[in-house]
Amino acid sequence: MAKTIIVSNRLPISLRHRNGRFEFKPSAGGLATGLGSIYKSGENIWIGWPGNTVEDPEQRAEIILELHDLKMAPVFLTREDVEQFYEGFSNETLWPAFHYFTQYMTYNPDHWEAYVRVNQKFCDAILKKADADDTIWVHDYQLLLLPQMLREVLPNATIAFFQHIPFPSYEIIRMIPWRKQLLEGVCGADLIGFHTYDDMRHFLSAVGRITGLSSESGYIQAENRIINVDSFPMGIDYDKFAKQAKSRKTQRIVQDFRKQVGDQKLIITIDRLDYSKGIPQRLHAFTKLLQDHKELHGKVSMIMVVVPSRDKVQSYKELREEIDLLVGRINSEYSTLNWVPVHYFYRSFPFEELSAFYNMSDIALVTPLRDGMNLVCKEYVASRTDQTGVLILSEMAGASKELQDAVLVNPNNQQGVVDAIYDALTMDPKEQKERIASLQSSLKKYDIFQWVKVFMDRIEHVKEKQAELTSK
Ligand code: GDG
């Protein structure tokens, strides 16, 4: 029987070296949970990099065996692969390009070569496991060449691709010297998904102009196949967040923190360290709020969690220094003996504490300059079990297309963000409830499990449509 193979750069576990041994830490992320029902059933499997380099053949063999029991197969990357394919082409060329940060793009042919080589490495690892009629679902921008590499050797396989980050306008894509190969690579798939309608439109336009393939109503006409392109906005494991928010453990953390800060209003912000998240701009807006509204001093604090990320890349190092400086400046200027304006944490927290942060905060301030979707804003809404709270959300996050009852802002408009925070701080509880209840009802319906189902059903549909066309 045909099976389903999930492929992503990272497996849903992390491999760690500890005291000369290895240990696996499972990922609790939404995608891993959502896809759990797929890769854990029958002969299905998840293929990807375990997140650490392993050179010793004996250790590799041991890891392969252990992962086999978890329904996973590793792709081993060398240190050079990590530097050139992952940190290089993926994170210094594609990531900035796709988030409209062209000033950070590098155009390094060695990085490109590594990108081709590692995509081929993934292809070889899949071929060891795949049969001719399997379904292979490839995830994200690190593996854009993989669908076509697979198509060449498995012409009858069902291949799907989903991109988790934005797809930018043609004007940006055309800057990449290897744009044609990248687009032809993705077009090896039968189904290509993005978070939003705009991403999908940009992709179709770039494909038309760069590869010459034409499309109509979301179907690209390739030489002897049709390719469906559409938007599939990803949801969260809603019930998990709602349940955790009510748990005794989370409520205890909320009460302890509240004892320290009293009835101050709290604003939560949570991001991975990234220039696309607009963290300095947000701190500037908060400073302006404190300048403009002296009456808020001592009455409002920001809890800012920044999760360490890509700290070997120069632009990320600089960003961290900039944030350190800004937080230091705000706190040194405004703090009093019993009030700290910004509680800043440069680390990640266990799930119960993350849930407590969502649950204790009156406002979530989610203001990326560009974001594929952004799950933090959805998790905040799901955690507001008493239906209070205000979500301030950037128009540049994919999530804003669905979450129209959030307070939407342009993150580049500082005064607009300041006003939105002020309005949120003074918003009538009745309006808060109406907005949150409406957001909750759509997030609950379209959760991560529904997202997986809709995508998988569409794969079936595209295959049926292709079969109809070839039998004509
Ligand atoms: C991509 C796209 C798209 C954060 N801090 C902690 C913690 N987190 C968790 C959150 C959330 C996740 O990390 C971050 O989700 P995002 O959606 O913001 O971003 P990514 O997953 O990095 O990236 C993005 C997404 O893919 C899905 O398609 O939305 O646009 O860039 O789930 O909860 N979790 C814990 N402690 C923390 O301190 N436990």
C-alpha cells in the first residue's frame, strides 16, 4: 500500500550531545503535533535533519536505529553543509529575500552549490525509503529544489510542497541569480501551498514571468501535468492552549507573578530573535507611549521574550546588541524601585510558563515587519479562556488576513502602534469580549488538525483531476 513521507529540514526532535552520548528531545511545536497523526500511522515516516552534526559511522548507525522506532529517518548534514546550505543559502539568501530584507541578502555561489548538494542529499535519503506511488509532502524554503529532483526519479509519486514563510513579489525573486532553478524545483510538485492568497499570487506571477509556465484559476499547466497552487492558512492545536491556560500549574505561575506586579497592565511579546519580527521598532513605540502618557508610568509593563536563534549570523548578533541596548535604555530611564517597564528574557520557556505569560497578559503585541503566518498571536487568543484581552497584530503577518477582529496596525507607523496600545489599555471589556470571542470561534474551527486534513484531501483531489485529464 502507498505510504506518506513527510520531509522537512528539521525532524520533530533535536539531537543533543550529552556526556559523550546522544539524547533526543521531542519538539512540542504545532506542526509536529498536527502531522503526528500522519507520520506515526502505518508505514509512514518523517525524514529530515536531527539538528546536530554526527561524523562517527557507528554513532550514525545507532541514531538511525533509535529514530526508526520513532518513525523517523535522519539526513546527516556535515558542518560545512550547515554553514553553507543552512546558515548560508537558506538563511542569508532566501530568508532575507522572502521577508523583503534585500539589504541582508548574499549571493554566494558556494552557498548555492551547497544548497543543490544538500537538496540532493535529502532526495537520496527519500529514495531509500520511497516506493513509486507514495505521497511525499515536502516542507519549506530550505528544500525548494527537492520536488523536481524527486519527480525525475519518481514520475508517478504524489509530491506536495508547503512554504511556511512569505512568498515575495516578482521584483524581489528576480534579484536571486538562481531564481529559475528554484521555481522549476518547486514546480516538480503536484500541489503547492502557501499561508495566504497574496503569497500564492506572487508565486504564480513569478512562475509565469521567470519560467514561462502559464496558469489559470490556481492551476499551472506544465509540460505533461497540472500543478495546483493555493493558500492553506495554518492553525494551532487550539484545545491544547485552552486547556493548559486553565491548568493548576499555569494558574499558580500566573498568581505568583501577579503577586509581584500587582494589578499593573501587562503586554506580552514573544518572538524568535529575527530582524523580520520588528523588535526594535516595538521598543521604540513603547518608549514613545511612556513619553506621551506619563499617567501610565508604574501602571503598565512589557514582558518581552526573545528566543535565541541563528546567533552565528552577523545580522542576528547585531540585532541582539541593539535590543540589549534599547531595553537597558528604557529601564534605566523609567524604572522605579517598584516598577520595571520591560521584563526582558533572552531564552525560551517551558510550555506551562509560556501559557502563563499568555494568560496573565492584558495585551499581546505582535508586530512583525513581515511574517509568513505567526502562531504566537493565535496561541494568545486560544489562551484567553475568560475572553478578556486585546490582540494587536501587524498587517504584515499572514495571520492578519484571517484575524480581522484583532486591532490591526502597520508596524512601520510608530504613532499608529502607540495609539493602538493606548486604545487596547483603555478598551471596554465588552468590546474585548466581542473581539476575542469572534477570533476564538474561527481559530477553534480551523485548527492544525483541520489544516492537515484540508491539505491532504486536496492532494487526493489534484491526483484525481490529473488522472481525469490524462485519460481524456
Ligand atoms: C515559521 C514562519 C509561521 C516561542 N517562544 C517559546 C515557544 N515559542 C513557540 C510559540 C510558537 C512558535 O514558537 C513560533 O511560531 P511562529 O509562527 O512565530 O514562527 P516559526 O515557527 O519560527 O516559523 C511563521 C510558522 O513557520 C508556521 O508555518 O507561522 O511565519 O516563520 O508556536 O509558541 N515555545 C515554548 N517556549 C518559548 O519560550 N515552549
